[in-house]
Amino acid sequence: MGCAPLSTVTVQPWQFLVHNCRGTTRSSPLKSIAAIVVTALFTLSACTRWAERPLIGSYQLVHPTECRDDIQDSTLVVRVDGTYDQHVQLKSGRNETVENGHWTYDRAARRINFSKFLVSSETSFSTEASHPAMILVNRSADCWYQHPK
């Protein structure tokens, strides 16, 4: 049992036409509008993540003792899925870690916000999306995270 030959049908802009083996069916204009809305939301979501793209990646803490006296070294990995890892090595040899923490970015304020942050009591920091990207932990004390050059 085969399909009937395809035929040309003129439709109005508000109509949506599907032609298949069972015949022609018309869908409501609401389904077309819903498809447009879903596409717009997906595009907007992609644009939002695109603005954050320069912040994604691995960072090294510059001038760690300017953030906290007991810090030897620290790395930060910011992932596109909104999670991050932060590893801090203390001068005492002890390590502190945040794994799969959550971060958000405020584009208007150009600030990145972390769920928990080990090198500062603050959790929201200014960012510089220049190359290399920087997260300014303590601007006045010259302490920041920076992508490797």
C-alpha cells in the first residue's frame, strides 16, 4: 500500500499544512506560534551563554597571598554548564576544594557569582573579558584569577 502522489495546496500564512499518507491535516495556529516561541527562547539562551563564553576555562590565582595570607596556590575551572571547581593549596600543605559548585553571570554588571568561594568571603566578583580573561577577587590588593597567557 503506497502513498497518494503529493499535491500542491495553497495555504494562508496562519495555516500549517502537513501532507502524509493518511491525507492532509491542518494544525492550529497556536502550534506554529509555539514553535516560534520555542525557537526564540533557544536562540536567546544560546546568546546568553555566548556572552559568557570568554569566562569559560581554567584560571590560575595571581598574587594568592594578597587574597589570604595562608594561600600557596589556587586553580579555578569554570564550565559552560554553570558549574565550577576550585582547588586551593594552603602553605600548611592542606588542600581545600569546591567541586561542582554553581556559578551565574550578570551581563549588565559584568559580575560572576559563585555558590561558595574559598579565597574570599565574597562570592560575587567583577570580570574582565579581555585576553586573557580575569576574575578580580580583590582589586585593591591585586589578587585575581587569570586564564593562562
